Amino acid sequence: MYTNLTENLAVPLYSYPQSILRQNFLQFIDEHIKLHSDADFFATLVTARIETINHLMPYQTDNLYQCITSDYAQTINAVVPLNDLDLYYIEIEKQAIELFGNILSCWAEYEHYRILQQVIKHPLAKNKIPQRVKNNKNITEVVAKIENDTRLFITPYSDLPMILSNAIALKIITSLVKEKHCYELLYFLALSANGEYVIHYQCTTLFPTLIATAHF
């Protein structure tokens, strides 16, 4: 049973720093998704909202970000019911908009949060002896299946050592989704953790820093 996050707070919402509210909300969403085995939660919510917008105002745009953030959409988001979805979806949408500005931004922040939490809760670095290599050596290589690569990398977006597939996903979320508003990629984020990539990284004294990637 869904419980509104704000109802669980002992003091008014505005008494908490925004960063803490966001962190708590993302944790709440993560627990909800795991409890209900609902990995497609955000995709379901966003798709339903886009369908609602396009039904009420057809031929808006094919761009997710432009559609969700348009002036017309602002009168619909978190207001007009989501067809065939439980009421808690729109309640979560309301809180996502309050904390992150729009549901797409919240989705991106959740995927970012999910990766970092996976790294924090299951650190591989403590069982991995860092391979000391020559500083500032740049390497480009082809990795046939990144899902099988067990090396640890850091990224310009996080100093936490993580496996290559996570490092690539984090790069996509930060540099393409969040910075360039390519939110369509969130639907296919799981696919980015598999397959053949060209990677470019810089060797450091502990773990190499992933700089650039390209997917075949």
C-alpha cells in the first residue's frame, strides 16, 4: 500500500534541506520498486503521462523533454489522472515535480542514485587489488562484452570505483540524459550495460578514469 512520503515526516516539509528530501524520496522510490518487483515503474508512469498529454493536445512533439516541460503539459502533469494506473502513481508524480521539477528529471536522478547505491552497498574495490600503472597513460581499446569486464573504473562523475558497465551507464545518465536532455535513453539504459564498446581511459595510480565510450 502506497503511503505519501510527506505524511511520514514529523516536521513540515520545508524544514528539511532540499538535498535530504530528494535523497529520502529516491530511497523511498527504490524501496517501492524492489518491494513490488517493478523495474519498469518510471517507464510506465512517463509513458502514461505522455499518452495523456498527446490525447488532450495531439501532435505536440516527439521529444520527451519538450513534451513534459511544455506550457500545456504543466496544466496536465500531476493533475489529470493517469489512465488505468493506481492513484499512487500520480501522488509520486506530484512529489517528483515538487522535488525535481519534472518526472523525467526525477527518473534520471533515480537511475543515477540506483547505480551509486549498488556500488556503495556492494563495493568491489575492497576485494580488488588496484593495478598500479604509469600515470596519465591514455589507452583506447575495444571491449567485446562490457558485461563480462570485471575491471574497476572511476569517472569524471564519481570517484567510486565501479565495474565498466556501471561506469558507462553513469556516463550516459550524466552527459547525455541530464546535460543534453536525451531522456529517451532512459528507456534503453539496461541495453547500455551490454555489448561491444570502444573505451578511452586514462590510467592513474589506483583505478583508471573512463573518459569516452562508443557503442557498436
